[in-house]
Amino acid sequence: MTATDLATQHCQPMKGKQHALDAKKVTALLQQLPGWQLSDDKLAIIKDFKFDDFRHTLGFINAVGFMANHEDHHPDIEAGYGHCQLLWSTHDVGGLSLNDFICAARVDQLLAR
């Protein structure tokens, strides 16, 4: 599955460990998303984004927020002047689900525009 394939999908409600991705699937999906990394606890994917100033950082956060609300899947966001870190995880499955990779691909697609 490519990043483009991921970005064209939509998040689905997922509850329970049966929806958590195994390590092999996580590794394969991460290879499609340059710059995204597995968190130290292996329960999330993270990426840092750099911007010229705070205005562009906030614009990015707003665009991500709009997409996340539409998909009903929301990241943890840490931001400051000229930078933002996104962390995707599916708390209802206790780790990573396909939804996290769909949203990460959609974020990358936002920046490609």
C-alpha cells in the first residue's frame, strides 16, 4: 500500500486490540511515509514539521485539525515558533491502527499542495 493509497482512504471506528497493527505491518506502512517514526514505546507514530514562523505553524495546525475532525481521528499536537510535532495513536486499540497511517498520509498530502 502506497502513501497515495493511504491518503485516499477514510478512518473507520475501531475499538479493541484486534484492530491494533502488528510490528510487521507497522514497519511496512512506515516505509511509505518518509519522516514518520515509531515512538519509543512503539504505540504511536511521530513526525516533526518545521515552518518559517508561528503564523505558518498555526495554519498547518488548523489544516490538520480540520482534516482530523472530518476523519474523527485526532493527533496529539505539540507546537512552538516555527515547529510542530504530530503524534498519531489509536487509544481505543491500545496502539497503532490503520487510521493512524491514513491520517499521517493525509497530513503529508496537505503539505504537498
